[in-house]
Amino acid sequence: MLVSTKDMMTKAVAGHYAVGQFNINNLEWTKAILLTAQENSSPVILGVSEGAGKYMCGFTTVVGMVSAMINELGITVPVALHLDHGTFEGAKKCINAGFSSIMFDGSHYPIEENLEKTKALVNTCDVLGLSLEAEVGAIGGEEDGVIGAGECADPDECKMIADLGVTMLAAGIGNIHGKYPENWPGLSFETLAAVKEKVGDMPLVLHGGTGIPDDMITKAISLGVAKINVNTECQLVFQEATRKYIEDGKDLVGKGFDPRKLLAPGFDAIKAKVKEKMEIFGSIGKA
């Protein structure tokens, strides 16, 4: 059964740990993440971008796959299915499809429009018992065609969004989607502390979790981050494991070309990476 992130976030803030959002791209991704969460008794959030949702034949298909997999695999830990960086229209489609959690990314709009659209979704999500994530500032890099320069969030604007009653808030603090460049200056903990002072116990979200040093992750959690997003890192280890399998010629031995064998090393690599991240985030044993 899918759940919202509300209870997860409340417990994470109180327990000073973070719940990982791991984006899914297909059946292997979903199965690997769900099994790892179950094996490590960790709550988990499955993230789906609008692009990934389209690739997987639509949001209704994603809900059906995830719900059936939870049942067939006997998953008992809390699992939320979350729209990642959704548009206003995309958010409405995911609500209708049966997602349990929604992110509306209005960060590229003027703050007045961000507030207006977020408020409309707050009311809908409250009625349906869904969780809602909003964003202020910009996450560097590109996500589904939205390009951000990594501008840090305005703490006062963060408070305005938080006061609408959203479940959690993503505030830009110099974080980036994808790989971090060598000259990346690091997270702005000054901004994060200022946002935390304004929004109180509102759970904060750290996007671009791939490549952020462990000590920065730990410090961010100490300053109120309760949800951390990881996608690129799983893609990279899947690619590396699959490449090695083929370069070693294992796809040419017996039925090594069978997709179930060809994709198995990448599947195992995702499981190992997700467990590693859950250990760093502190969510293991918190289900």
C-alpha cells in the first residue's frame, strides 16, 4: 500500500535522519529499490519525473506497476510514490493516477505565481491525504527541460511557501542535478540555516544528492533536511555494471544475452548503492 510522506517526514525530523527518494526508470530500478528498503527496514520514496513517467507508458501504468510489485514482493515498509519536479498540469495527472505524494516545482515562476499554484495544490492534497513538496530557489543543471543556475533560495520566500501548509520544502542551496563539477563550491549552509530559522520544523528537501560529500550530507540533515533525492548515482552504477558484463563477454556465453541475465549486474549495483545511501542518511531500521 502506498502512503504519503507526512508520517515519514515527521519521524525523520524528530529522529534527525533523512529518507531517501530514489528515482525509478523501469521495473529493475523499482524492484531493486523496494527490496533494498524491505531488507534494511527503511522507509523509502520512489521518485518519478514527468519524463520517466512518459517513458514508462504513463502515470497510471507506473502506479499499477509499483502497487502490484509492493503486493507481490511482500513489501511492508512505508513506500511513497512521488512526482518529482512536476508541472501544475503534471501534478493534477499524478493525483488522478493515484500517486501518494506530489512535488510541484514552481521555482521558475515569480514568487506570487509560485504561491498561487502551490496553494491550489495544497487544498487538493489535504482533501485526498497526499503529501506535497514545493520548491523555492533553483536546483542547478537540467531536469525534464527545466534549467536552473543553482540560485540559493530566499529564506523569506521559503517561509511564505511553508506557511501555505505544504508537507516539505525544497530550497536551493547551491545543489545541482547530475554530476557536480570539480570547481563546485559546495552547499551553502548559511542559506540552509537561514531557511531553517524561518520555517521551523518544516521538513526540508535536498535535491541533487549524487556526489555530495558524506560530511555535507550529515551537516545538512542536522540543519533540518529530512528527504534527500538520488537518481544519477544509481544510473551511473547501473551503467558501469552493465558495461563490465558486456566488455567481459558474459553476454556471449550460453544465454548471457537474456535480459534477465544482462540486467542483473546493474540491478545488484543499484541495490548496493541504495543501501549505501540509506546508511549515510540514517534511515535503516526506521520503518
